Amino acid sequence: MKVFKCRICREGYLGDEKPTHCPFCGAHQQYIIDLESAGFNIPEYILNNISRHNLEQALKFEVDNAEFYFCAADHADNMHDATMFNRLAKIESEHASVITKELKISSVKIRRGAFTCYCENVYNLKESHALETHAIDYYNKFLDVATEERVIEVFTALIEIEFDHLTLTRGRF
């Protein structure tokens, strides 16, 4: 068994093979480091005001999306979608955690049971697609103005992950 660590969420993973995606934040395989064969280093940096503002906006998106997904999981009309929405809620929560680390602030409260979704599953599928598209659009704008290497890495990974999420709802509403 080997020890792996994700560069995006900084969580560890134990397994025989490097996973295709981080099991915590969903980052793609290129962000997962085999700690037995490579070092793990995220250099310290200072956020400029633009990146700080954009990360704060991204944090709000991720918290809101996590709350939406927890609600959608509770209102899903089938096990597949309930499981998918619950996992997406946990991934978005992990994204919020990633951003709090970059902002060097304490964790934020994600309200489970907040009524932030529709009662009908099909509308939650449609809203999921819209939320992921919205995040991608903004993260691309944030990426365009980011100057810090770490912020560029985080927004690049988040865009890739949110694109993966779009595939879960495409054509389902």
C-alpha cells in the first residue's frame, strides 16, 4: 500500500494505485502526489487584493452549492440522485475548505438541512447544471486575473472538477 496526497485539498489517500481523482475534492490525477517517490511542497505566498476578493467569492459559491446539494439529496426521488447529490455536497464542502486554507481563515459553516433547493428532483438536476456552469464561468474569469501560482493551480483544478460535475446532469432534465 502507498501513501498519496492531493495538492489541491492536501488530504491523504492510502491505496495500491494512484486514484484517477482525489476521493475528497475530485481533483484530477495530475494533482495527486505519490509521497514515496516525490516531495510535497506548497510554497508560502501573499495574496493580492484581487485574488483575495475572487477567493472570497469562490468560497461563497462553494458554500452555497454545498448547501444546495445537501438539500437536493434530501429531496431526491431515487437512490442514484440522492447519492450523487450527497457526494457533490461533500465535494463542494471540501472545495470550501480548500479556499479557507488559501485565505488563511477558519472554516465556514455549511448548513445541512437548509432549504435551498426545489422539492422536485428534475428541477434540482437543472439547478445543479446551472450552478456548476456559473462556477466555471466565474472561475475562468478569476483564473484570467490570478497572478499567484498557487491560486492559478487551485482555480484550474476547480474548473476541471466542476466540468466533471456537469457530465453528471447533462441530458437529464
